[in-house]
Amino acid sequence: MAKKIKIGIIGLGWPGREHLKGYKQCADAEVVALCDMNTELAGQQTKEHNIAHLFTDHKQMFKEIDLDAVSVCLPNFLHAPITLDALKAGKHVICEKPPSLDAKQARKMADTAKKNKLTLMYALCLRFGGAAKLAKDYIEQGELGEIYYGRAVYHRRRGIPMGSGSWFVDKKRSGGGALIDIGVHALDSAWWLMGCPKPVSVSGSAYQKFKRVLPKGAHFDVDDSAFALIKFANGATLNLECSWALNLPGGSLMQIAGTLGGLELNPLKIYQERKGVAVDITPEVPNVDAFAGQTGHFIECIQKRKTPLMSGEQGVQLMQILDAIYKSSATGKEVRIS
């Protein structure tokens, strides 16, 4: 019987609490410590979930108790430094999205995990949803043939987040706006369904058009929408659209097209041709807890020394795409990714 993996959770906002719920459903995981500067919130969680240890300093947590792994569930600018501290302390890490503020930080995180022979995984929970997993099964079974086109959309009509201290709309702390916040989910999901081909070029535009909807005097130096065309080494193409605010209906859409068929999510539908006739299939999607699947996968990867579905190296490539979209928008030119 494999020994339980002892977990600490750093950051108890909504993502951290979802990680905690996920671990509680995993028989091979035991959350033994929580860490957050909000002692009232953290105290409520330790009491509710009967967790023995509470800290306000992650380094103190690493020194004082025996941990195998941590969840890093903090604002974007803390992802890289806290993850690096954990890896250097010998802890496996699952870090919330986006991986970091840029590809340079993501590279350092991936290299540190590899050097220390530790698991580094990024929390892109949409990969673990029932519809996404079923869609992936169809693709891997060859039902769609060669995948050559994708479209990923995640729009809010009005939905600019602020966060504690308005960090979401402060580029120094967030790294970007709608693109790096929700666009990363749409991008990653489509890229994963397409087989994670190597990105080679990006043309993109990012806009800030809705500062007027924020409180007067609010600091706001990030994008509220972004659009991109991404090309891959295997010849495939992906169109990405995302926004916090847009004068169009909000919602999400994922479309993947191949030589033998296509599919879309939200809801899942398969488009194929059978004996010369167009056929639409609406599969029954299993009801699964994406966060429980995500944390369970993380624990399995630690125990079996498996490479995670969303690895450190994939995190580097994901950040390269995001960096390239912002650079393309700033320069008005296509950006090549080496």
C-alpha cells in the first residue's frame, strides 16, 4: 500500500479551497497544513477540515513540519518565487494557472524541478472535466483523424475581476489581463485536445477598452480582451478569443476539427460523416469533479513518478505563446517562437 502524500496548501482563496476539497476525496493524500496571511479565513478552514497546522509564512511551514508536496494557490506574481522556494525545499508542487508571469520564470521553475527530481504540475483544471476527457478519448481513438484546426473562445460581457488590492488589473502583479487570466484556460484546453503541438508563430492583438466600468481612479494597465492566431510545427492552426468585457454575449466555446470529424464543447457534440451523410452525435458526458481529478492526478504522479498531464515543460510552452501574443500586439508583427 502506497504511503499517503502529506500536503500543504499555500493560499486559501477560492482555488486553494477547491484544491483542499479535491485532496479530501483522495485516499492517498492527507492535507496536514494550511498557509495564508488571512488567519481568520485559514483558521476557519483548519477547523472545518480538522487540519493540525496553520501558518502565515510558507518558509516556516517547510522548516517546522514534514511535507511531501504543496499546492501554490496565490496571485500570479507569487507563483514563481513560492514554487521555487518549495522545490528547493524538496517539495513536489502543483501551481495554479498561469504558470508564471512569463516564459523566463516558467523555464526556471521547470529546470529547478528537473534538477531536484521533483514533480511540477500546473493546475489547468479544465483538462479534467468530463466533457474534455471524453473529447480527448474520441481524438486519441482516431475518430477525428488528423487534427489541423482549433478555435477557443472564453468571453465575459462584463466581468473584470479586481482581487485583493486590485492585483488582477495591475500588470506587475498579474502579468496581464483577460488573456493571462481566463484566456489561458481556453488556450490550454484547445492546445491539449490538439495534442500539444509545438508552437512556432503567433499573431495577436490585445485591447483595453473598458476602463470606464471600473471604480473612478482605479489603476488598470492590463488587457480586457485579446485575440490571436497561433500556428504549430505540425501545420495546425488555433484561433483564440478571450475577454473580461466585450459588447457581445458572454460564454465559452471550444471547436476542434480533423480530417475525419470535428467536435465542440459546451455542450460536447461530435460531427462526423457516415456513408456520405453528415452525422451529429451528442454523447452522454460523465459527471466528474475536475478539481478532484486534478489533485488525484498530482498525487498519482508523485507516487508513480509519472510526468503530469500539465508538466513544467508544457508550462514553458504555454507561457511562450502568451508572451508572443502580447509581443505581437505591442509590435503589430507576427512573433516567431523558437
